[in-house]
Amino acid sequence: MIQHLKPNTHTPKPRWLKQRLRTGPKYGEVKDRLKKSRLHTVCQEAKCPNLWECFSRGTSTFLIMGSYCTRKCRFCAVLHGPLGPPDPGEPSRVAEAAQRMGLSYVVITSVTRDDLPDGGASLFAETIEEIRKRIPNAVVEVLIPDFQGNADALHTVLQAHPDVLNHNLETVPRLYPLVRPEAIYCRSLELIRRSKEYNPSIPTKSGLMLGLGESPEEVKKTLQDLLNIGCSILTLGQYLQPSREHLRVERFVHPEEFDSWKETALEMGFSEVASGPFVRSSYHAKELYQALEA
């Protein structure tokens, strides 16, 4: 019997995962702006532990194409449910909100929309284009789904010229059937490889969650797989169980181990690495990009 399939319970968090919630004037301003603009963020929908910090810094990661996902990954808090057609006015509202928030670095992600012919690639492209119109000098990072391996959909996104193309592997290949049953490890790798093939000038980025039962050998092999296809930016963070219905945490990784993984990844050849218990795909994304460009 697979250990993960035992009844899920919340494991008490170690001291390094306990943090004070920090809010300030910017926190309320960001929440109000998003509400007025009728926009979603992955910060809220995925129950990100950094929500209070990022909102208080006046930033967020926009979640386009609604708040319901066609997939039901066992690690993710984003809801699975009834889907409506994409909102044609959403790209311009995202751009307007980014402008009003004074963002110079804009991160866009989406729910997975396997119900759409192009997986929503055209909505990513339109959103990038609208941001370019309103904030010509903005840096735009996109965190995209796998588009079910649709190469034309990926090409659509890349033709809009994002500054960073992010797609998360999330975990090691052995755990895919358990953690991401509707995803395919090799398909995700191929997406990143194709991105570098189509446009080598756009840096690619990916991330893993630790604490799901992976071994150090499996993590290192996965990092090498990413390097072999040209991925240059890496994020490593602690998996946290969103609810009792999700996969439980198999292990809490100590901050020193995250530091060690960062050192290892840089020695292996990654250009920039963010590694720590609270690191997520878009956490301090601007700083990672600036370090890459320096």
C-alpha cells in the first residue's frame, strides 16, 4: 500500500514554518484593486503562504481564465469545478490593474483549461499584449500549463514575447501518478525544451516542491533533466498541505537543506536559484530575473 494513501492528517509545522502575518496600507490597496477589477490571483486561490507579504509589497500574481481548473492535482488548492467561457475583457483588466498598482514586473499564470482548443494560450498572448500597451517597459513573466503538449499553443504564447517562460515540473517523475495524475513528466520537459528551441533568448524557469516523498537522488536527477533542456532559473520550496483532502506532507525540509540544494543546483549549472521553505514560483520573481540579467 502506498504510504500517501493513508488517511490524511495535518502534521504540526516546525518552528521555521511559523511566521507572523504582515499587513499594511498596500495590503488593503491590492485587495481592493483586485476586487474592483474582478480579477483572481494565484496567491488567493492557491492559498499561498506568502500572500500577506506580497500584497503588502504591492504585488501579486494574476490568475487568468477564471478560478476553476479542469484538473484536480492532489497538491493544489485551486478549485476543480464548473467552467465558463473565458472573459474577453480580462486581458485589458489585468493590464489596467498592473498599471494602477505600479508594477514594473508582472507575473501571469492561469488555471489549466483542457476544455479550450488551445488551452488558453491565446488569452496569455492577449494579456501580454495588453500589458505592453499600458506599461511598455514592464517585464512580463508567464507561468503556463502544459497545453496538453500542443506545440502550436506554446508557439502562440512565445510569439507574444514574454520575458520569462515558466512551467513547473512540481515533483519527481516517480510521484507524477500520485501528485499530478493528469500531467505527464516528459510532456512538461518537452514544453520547456521546445520553448528554448523556438526562442533561445527567452529564459526558461521551473520549480519543484520538496517534502512529498522524493529522494535526494530523484531530485538531483530531475534537476539534471531540467538543465539538459536549457532551463536556467529554478525554484525549490516546501510542499504544504492545503486541506485534509490533499496529499499530506511526508517530510518538512530544514532551511539548511534548502540552502544546500541551492548550492548544489548552482554548481550543477543553473543561472539563478531560489530555494527555501516559503519559496514559490513567483516569489521574488523580479529579483531572480534582475540577478539573471545583471
